[in-house]
Amino acid sequence: MKNVFTYSWVAVLALLAAGCSSSSENTGTTTNGVNDLNKACAIRTAWTNALSPTCNECIAFAKVPRCECQDEEYAGRCSAQQSAKNREPTCDGVDGCVNQCKNGDCACVDTCYAGKDACRPLGAATDGCLAEICDTYCR
């Protein structure tokens, strides 16, 4: 089963969060978590609630800058990593490729980054952060 529902839900939540006015206040520190694509994928493989609204909300809101309308502790926590990844031209198309991978298919995720040497560490930082920040909401 592909992650189409999950990523569609995440995209909707991300758009809603982006519509909120930005705030410079961010609770907590940023983290790159395991900072490794394969280790982050392995963590996500153990998520039994990966399709839950709470998990999807965590992933969506963690990836966008925190705004005043949010009180979730995870909001904005991985936005710096996601922003860096979004700015890197070699990352174009990677998320679409990853979205086509079956849940837990870490080799597929790894293949999506093949030949994208500038994108790989940015993806590792983003995925590592999300795996750490959202683990308790998705496990």
C-alpha cells in the first residue's frame, strides 16, 4: 500500500499551516535526529499509527515554520531542515519518488536519493528530525 493518503493529508495540513502568519517564536531546539535516511526510514517502519490524524498533523506542522496560531510542541521543529531541502535544486522530484515507495521500503527511499549528493544530507536532516519529533505521535 502506498503512502498516498498520508502524503495527501500531510500536504493539506502543510498548506493550512503555511496560511497562518509566521512567528519567530519556536519552542524547543531544532534537531536532525538520527540524521540518516536509512535509520529514519527504519524508525518510521515501526510506526503503527503512521496513518493516524495525530501522526500526519505532527509531520505536516513540524515541516513548516511555527506560527502564533499553533500551540503544538512539534510545530516548526523541522522547518529549517525542510526549507533547506526545498531550496536545493537537486532535491526536485525526490519527495514525489519517496511518496511512491511502500511503507517500510527503505531501499526504495534510498534509491530516490541516488545521484543526488547535495540533496541526500538535507533529506537525512529532514527525515531524521521528523522521525525524532513525531515518533511518539506515530508509534
